[in-house]
Amino acid sequence: GVDQCFNVGSRDTLTLRELALTVMRHFGLEGEPAYRRLGEGIRSAAREIHARVPDTSKARAVLGFESHVTLDQGLKRCSPAVEECREGPGAMGRRLHGRSA
């Protein structure tokens, strides 16, 4: 087996603000992303992430990975699991079988 870490995703540059707004829009969340000053979060100022640009070359070389799913497509695919978390354990099964909580 392969016992390594890999970056996966598209190679599109996306600022963290753009990522946050896309996720918020997709899941119907209103408002603006909350910001902290550099170094006030769990990362030191030197390790702050400003933009998401994964280097997927290792995944491509070792695993043959190529992204074919856009961020919007991926969010749509994970929507049922997110709704399950919002509604509580078993919610998806109750919806599928026509039962209420």
C-alpha cells in the first residue's frame, strides 16, 4: 500500500475568502466570513494560509490522480452528508424512509 500524504483537488488558485464564500453560498449561509488578525488563530503569522493552491503533482506521479470534479460539483456531492450533520444522526435515513424525527 501507499503510506504517504497527498494533496488532491484542482490546481485552480482560490483565495480563502473565495472558498469561504463559495461554501457559504452553496449551503445557504448568509453573512460574511469571520476574520482574525494574522497570528491570532491556531497558526502562527508565518504559517498563515492566504490562498489555496494545492500542488497535486505528487498525487499525479504516484497515484495517477487527476481532478475531474469542480469545487461546486464536490460541494453538491457532499450536501447530503452536511445536511445529515445539521439535522442530527439518522436524519438521512428518516428522510429516505419517510419518517420524521
